[in-house]
Amino acid sequence: DVQLQASGGGLVQAGGSLRLSCAVSGFTADDYAVGWFRQAPGKGREGVAVINMCYGSTEYADSVKGRFTISSDSVKNTVFLQMNNVKPTDTAVYHCAANDRPTDTFAVVHSYYDMDFWGKGTQVTVSS
């Protein structure tokens, strides 16, 4: 089964940086996707960034373009979210999620449909 383990959350000041990690395992397809999603208090879940693990293509939410970068390390089987110039509005629980199948990265980051597998979240808090 697909397993996802997010880590790296914490408290950071506005304008600072933080890197989240998602350890992934159990994929069977040769074309699959992993992404980061977040949910702030009182708000619905928002797609942040998604990477196609076969082709390396990425998609980002407009709110994080130019500030966040999603990447993967195939040797360590880990997906990262580098968060730079963070804002208080980035405060949320961040989850990594995945599809063990071909995925329209644009569609899933914009929540046109959900990822199939979800890991437990890690809290990111940005102070002003």
C-alpha cells in the first residue's frame, strides 16, 4: 500500500524559510504523482503544489508561485516542499498526498479532484 509520512513543520517568522519532507513508499505504477495540500483554520483544503514523478512536471497554486518549490529525491524516496518568503496566510496543516496512477497535475492542485492517498499532516505556523 502507498504510505506517506510528512515532517518538517514548525514555527517560522514571516519572510523566513521552511522545508517540508514527505517520505513515500508502496507505489506500483510507473507514472504517479505526489503533492502538498494545506488546510488553515476555518478554511477548506487547498492544493499547494504537485509533481509528476514520471516526467518531473510541476504545478503550483497561484498563492505560492515564486515562493514555494516542490522537488523529489528518488534515491531517498522523498518529496520536498521548500517554502521561502513565508507569510502568515501560509499557516496551516500541510499534508502530502498521492495518486498511484497518471494524474493531471493542474487539475489536482486546483482541487478539481482529490488525490487517492493521504498522509498525516504537519503543522506550519508563520508569525508576523
